[in-house]
Amino acid sequence: MARCDYCGNEYDKTFEVTLGGNNYTFDSFECAIQLVAPACNHCGVKVIGHGLEMNGAIYCCDHCARKEGIELLRDRA
């Protein structure tokens, strides 16, 4: 059995994720999200969808981008 890199649980149905040349083993998507999903630059929520990005910062929505002074990004065109 493999061990989850986030929570340490040993589990027979783990899966692997490769991101940026690093390999991770997880026992659930919840653990994968906590370890590898980016966080919104304003509110800190984990961005598990497309999100918005500008100048290297990631935002969960245009509201948070605007709160950080970014006016060009929109959730919907």
C-alpha cells in the first residue's frame, strides 16, 4: 500500500499526480486539492476550476481580483 503525501494515510487505491516535475501520491481528491491546488491571492480559497490569473497572481473570481486592484479580469465576457 502507498502512503498519501498530504495526510499520511496508507491506502490501497492511491493515485499519483505529477505537477511541475514533482510526483505526489494521494488517497483522495480532497488531499490533492489541499496540497497542489493554488490559493486565491485575495481570499485564500483553493482554486479548483480555471480561476483567473494576472501578473503571476491567481484569483478565484473577478470580485477578488478587483479587491486586489485588478480591473481587467472578468468571470464572464
